[in-house]
Amino acid sequence: MTDIELRAENHVLTVTFNRPEQRNAMTWEMYAGLEKACEQADSSPDVRAMVLRGAGGKAFVAGTDIAQFAGFSNGEDGVDYERRITTVLRRLEAVAVPTIASIDGYCVGGGLGIACAVDIRVATPRSRFGVPIARTLGNCLSGAALDLLVRGFGRSRATSLLLTARLMGADEALAAGFLTALDEDVTTATATIVDGVVGQAPLSMWASKQALRRLHRDGPDTDLTDIVSRVYGSADFHNAVASFLAKQPPTWSDHH
């Protein structure tokens, strides 16, 4: 058993954070393993979705393992750490296939950053969300983590989470639009979503993800010509038009 496990099956790469006794708190090696998972998802033509989950039923990820900070001696150590976190979050956000967080329990600190960087989030009603750094370590977040937090919850709720250090309940996270669904059986609920996305056009989903990232970065006038050209010039698009006219279901083949 390793602290982060990767399993590819039925077009899905499942990433399991596997330190249940530590509530799946992340080590440097686990962050590196998450980056490796992103590379595997993008390089494998067979992978059409990536699922992230935590082992043990108590936490998705309860932040970074505090023991990792024991060797910090000055501010530059903190700057290097936040740069590392930024690299991981940006890499996860850039994965070409749909990414889904299957959350059961605590999703806090760096764990919430990971959840913010994926596309779809499903959770159990007992799950809790927050960034309680103001009452735990007294540290701060990188710009990338703050940006993802604001996009996930809105500025007002993100500010409240940071300043009050409170943990948000799953119902509020659903109402805020952060979660797609709540379900006691989060594994089945996640599988239902995954079954939907793996049967859809890979290039269409890739294009949506790429375009949304550019729109956030560059604004509504960003040039999407290369994305549009690639999708409309693909064999999948032309085959799907022919299938529709023939009243047949489309068959997708193009990789992202």
C-alpha cells in the first residue's frame, strides 16, 4: 500500500489519497504523486476521466501534513512551499479530461485547494469544507489557491471561510454551487457522473475546459480560434453529424 494509489480501469484513472490514520494529509511525495497522476491522465488515450478520493471514510484530504513544515526556518521556505502548491494546483486544473472529486469527510486546507482545482465535486452530507489556517498554523495561501477558492465559493464566502476559520457544512457548499451533488453513497453517485462523461465527445469536453480557463485568464475577448478549429476539423465532429442525420448514436474516437 502506498500513500497515493493510481488505478486505471474502464476509461477512468482513480487517484486515492491513502493515509486514513492521518486523514489523508498530504506529504511532498503525495503531491508529486498527484502530478504524476495528471501526467498519466493526459498521456493515456484510454483515460477519459480522472476521479480523486480519500481512503478511510473520514476525510478527502485534511491539508498538508504539518510535519512537512518542521524544517522551515524562514520566509523563503514558505515562498518555495506555496510555489510548489501552485504548480500542483495549476497542473491539476489543466488536466485535459474531466476531473471529479469524490468527497467523504473533511476537505480542508490544501485538500480544499485540490477539490477547488477539479471540475466536478460530489460529497456526502457529513463532509466539511474550510481553510482553518487562522486558528491552526497561522500561515497563508498562494495566489493560485486564493483564486481557486474565490472561484469555487465566491468572494464573500471565501473571505468568511478564511477570516472565521469555520468549517462549512455540505448543505451550504451545495447551495454555494461548489458541489454538484450530495449523496450518502458518494461512490455510486460519482460512478453515475463518470459513466456520463466517459461516453461523451472527448474533444468537446477538452474544448470546454480549455476555453473556460482562457476566459478566466484573459477575459471574454480571448481568442479561441485554435480550439474551435481543432474541434470542428475533427473526424469525431464530422462523423457525429453523419450519425445524427442517419439517426444513429455517435461513436467517439478522437483523444483530447
